[in-house]
Amino acid sequence: MENEPLIDMALKTELWALYSTGNRHYHNLVHIEAMLALAGDYRALLDDPRAVEAAIWFHDAIYDSRAKDNEIRSAALAEKKLAGRVDAERLDRISAMIVATAAHKLTRFDDAAATRDASLFLDMDLSILGAAPDAFDAYERAVRREYDWVEEPMWRAGRGAVLKDFLARPHIFHTEEFRQRFEPQARLNMARSLETLQEPS
């Protein structure tokens, strides 16, 4: 059962529709596909790759840049749609991974393997931070478009605070694999972005 896909074609179709609506310039299917590709790259390290794939599919299913509860609502949707397809303990892990994307702080599971899966999942979600500079800049522009309702001074202050928080962490990524692959470029990208945000408008 653990090796069977949790997201069948009917459910994918529902999720495709959600990711194709609204003001989604970054939090869309391209983001999901990029994370699924990373899940493929690191599949050998995952204890429950199907659960991680399910968390990827659902983690931004509900997305409204004006809302504060997207992650909780996305987790609730996963719980509703996956009920009956997966046992309660496994569903709890999927839900906890989704909720953890709100602050990208790691939830400790009783099971070390589940904690490892959550670490890799969160790192996949943040991998864009360590992308090549042009890809990172495109991401920054896309996120800004999602928050086009925020006036520029407020955007600069809010986005700057987010970047400072990440840069102040001992590590941006939770796993050694992602630190080696993405962390140096992520710090360069975010420092450069922060500098731009702090320039006089």
C-alpha cells in the first residue's frame, strides 16, 4: 500500500484546476513539477516517497496571498481528499509536512525517518532560493506579482524581513544534501535581493 500512488488521475485533475486559478504567478503547477522532479532526484533518501509526493501536490492547493491560513486549509483539503486512501498516522505526517511550510520550521516526528522526509520536503520547497540568479530573479518578480495589492513601501519592508529571517538562520536548508547543492547560491541571491529592496525607490 505504501508504494501505491496516493494521487490518482481524478485527484490530479482536481488539483491541476486549483493550481491554474487565481493570481498564481509562482505558486502554480510549474512549482509543483519542480518539486516533484527534486523528489525524484532524492527518492532513494525518502522513507515514504509517496507521502512526500502527496504533500507536494497539496501544500499550495489553497493559495490566497491575502490570507494567513493557506497552509492549514491546504492540509485540511489533503486530509479530506486522502481520507480512506491512507491510514491515519500516514495522513497525519502528510498534513504536518504541509503545515510546516508556513514558517519552514521543522516539525519533529516521533519517527526519525518521517522527520528526515519532512526535512527533504521543506528543502525541496525552498530550493528556488538557491537557483541560478536569473531563475531566482524571475521567482522574485513572480511573487511580487502575487502580492501586487501590497504597496511598494510595505512590500519592501515585509519581503526584506522575510529575507533577513532566512539569512539569520544558521542554515537555510535542513539537510546536508540541500545545503551543499543550494545554500551558497541561496545566500548570495537573498543578500542581493535584500540590497535591492533597501535601495531608495
